[in-house]
Amino acid sequence: MARVRAVDRRLYLLIEIAARRLHRDADARLSAEAGVTASQAAVLFLLLRRGERRMGAIGEVLALGAPAVTGLVGRMEKAGLVSRRKDAADRRGALVDLTETGRRAAERADQTLRAFNAELDERLGEEQSEIVYQALTRLAVSDEDR
């Protein structure tokens, strides 16, 4: 027999609440253990794994608008985590790269988030964790990438 479900399960609201709580918890841990925010860690990971990036590419990958990327990268530059220089190929653009301080912070942040992910995996269990991973991956992919 099919299970009866309410039409309005408020999935968006539940995802939003869970995301905010997880972000807040991750942000607190990252600040305490790696000296960076969750948003800064995302930029550090991108640069660590893919190398120097244009500001627009950072925004595209992290789903941030230009003003948000400019502010985030500016704060990171002041903290010595990244360096920014003019793009020789396009003088209107800027290229962002990790500094050695940023590389060390990225490595600490990676350890912090690995532990955080392991805790989430344990809370959910292997089967539920895989279901959540698959669902969120599907939601995170834009229509253009499908």
C-alpha cells in the first residue's frame, strides 16, 4: 500500500533550516580550528584543488554574486589568505591565488570538515547518508549542467 504524504511537506523549509544549522556549526568549528569562515574555506578549497581562478569563476562555482565575491576575496586578501592581481588577458578581471598562509589554512579547514562530515555520516548512517548525498547533489547541479 502506498504511503499517504501531505502535499505540502515543506521540503524547502526543512532543507533551509538544516543548511543554516550545519553552516553555523561548521563556521564555528572552522573559525576555532582553522581561523577561517565556512565561506572562506570554500574559496580556499577551490583554489587549492583547481589553482588560480578569476573572480567570476569563484562566484560561479560557489553560487555567489559579484559583490559577494569581491567582499569575500577582499577580506581574505587582508587576512593574507589569498593574493589578487590583474588578469593580463582581461584587464577588467582579477585573478585570485592562495598564499602560503592560505594553503596552511585550507589544510587545517580540510581536516576540520573531514571530521565534521564523518560525524554527519555517523548521525545519518551509511544508507541515509548516501541518499542525502545523492539528493543534494541532484539539487546542487544547475539545469544547464544536466
